[in-house]
Amino acid sequence: MYYLGLDLGGTKMEAAVISERGLLISSERVLTHAQEGSAAVLERMFVLLDAVLSAAHLEAKQISGLGVGVPGAVDHATGSIHSLVNLPGWTNFPISDCLHSRYALPVFLNNDANAAAWGEYIFGNGRGCKDMLYVTVSTGIGGGIILDGRLHNGATGSAGEVGHMVLLHHGERCNCGNIGCWESISSGPAIAKEAMRRMHCGEESTLSSLAHPEKVTAEDVFAARERGDRLAIEVTERALYFLGLGIANLVNALNPERVILGGGVAGVGELLITRVKNVVEQVAYGPAKTVKILPASLKAKAGVIGAAALAIGPVLPNNTFWVGQEP
Ligand SMILES: [Zn+2]
């Protein structure tokens, strides 16, 4: 059995054909050119999907399902996109109907973080457990919740928007408008912003000798930490402490068997896992602290493999919209 996956992003979109075991048969990535609007992007999406089918020497009728991950909110009742962050022209867009009309496949649509969570659950470090929390830390913080073997979408489809838990009521303003959201403390841009704020206040750091000290990235801050830079150590320790604190709160609420950490910032590896484990051991309640904290295993292809996985059993994602014949 083969599955198609499509990961729509604000900058790039990627499609892939995978086998039921998660083997990547073909994949291709193109620029989204989101500013051209939904009609032009949809056309490019068709070309991209045709290209990966062709590269896999398969026709649409040989594919069991098409999973789609999008950077925003979806309406599970209608298979429409509710709205997308950074992509104009997609509000209330019936994307599942459009894709189903063209390929005559069941279409499974979900938020990209939920898709990545489901991918880890089916093919990655979440395999074999029943209750899993996935948290992705990159330009924002997102997540996906697997409860009793099913992807939990919630009453209005926004379950897993963990980045907007408020952890500091006197913190920074978040992109969502609230103050002190988790992603305004522990995301990549938040780490960079905190380092630059402290340098502006006169604190010394080797980061000030970079070619563009006003454009410091989280990667720069972690690299400075490796060199023993005191400010970088303090800034990253703070972000990692709050990362652990948010996860401990979620562990208390959900009591998962495993927590899987993905995304660019999580790519710093063992340091991040160790810090999160320490905080969870201190803060999580009772037996819930036995939770296993693991890195994501799908890495660069997590988005598109996760999208394809949305269309895959053995346990179909709960409430996920599909069109046509049940696979
Ligand atoms: Zn927020």
C-alpha cells in the first residue's frame, strides 16, 4: 500500500509517496510563493503531487490515501482550511474537496504539528505506546496529542496548540496577542530576542562580535554557549527551564507514556532532552514523572511523512476528515 503526503508551508511545500512501512518512495520540495494566493499555490500543489507520483511510477488509483498538513487551523467537519498563518487567501478554503476532485482519493487534513505528531506515533519514537505528547520547538512551539492511540483534535480542532499556554504573566507579548506564552519564552526567536535584549541592556557577550549582532539567531546563542559565553549559558538555561516547565505541566494534564521533542531548537540534542527530563522529574506529579522524554526520529522529513501518515491505520486518527472510500 502507498500513501501520498503533502506538507504545505509558508515558504516551501513538500510532497512524498511513502509505503505503509514509512519508506520514502519519492519526494520533492518546491517554493510555495504564498503571496500569489491560494489558486496559484493549489496549481503548484497539483504539479508537485503529479511529480512525486510520476517519480514513484505510480498512478493516483494505486494510492490508498492523501494526507495533508497545513500551518494553521482546519475545520474537521468540512475538510476545509479555517485560516493559515502567513499564507493569504486560504480562509475557509475547501482544500480536501479540491484534492479529492483531482485525485479521487480519501483526503486527510490536519494541522502540521498534529501531522508530525501522528508521523512520530506511526513511524517514529512514538511507535508502540498508547498515550504520547509531541512538542515541536522551532520558530514557534506547537504540539500534537495522542490519547489512547488516537490523534486528539479537540472540540473545535485546536487541541495541541501548546505554544500559547501562558507561563509568565509579566512576560513578552506573543504573536497571538497574549503576554507570556510558552513560545514567547522558549522558541528559537524568543531565545535570540532575549540574548539581544540583554546585550542592549549593556551585558557583555561574545555574540556582540558577530557580523550582525542585531540579527542573532538561537543557533548563534547555542554556539556561544558551547564557547562558554556566560550570557548565552544563562539565556539558554532559562529557555530550557521553561521548556521543561511547560512539558511538566502538560505531563500533569495528560499523563503520557512518552514525550517526543522535535523541531529545529530540539535539534540541539542531548542538552535539551537532559534539561527537560530534570525539570519534569522535579515538577511532574507522582507517577506521571516516569514519562519517557525522547527526541523526534523523523527529522527533516517529519512534516511530509507525518502528512502521509494521516492517511494510514492501523488506528486511524480520530475525527480526521476524509472523502470517498474508506481505506
Ligand atoms: Zn501566544
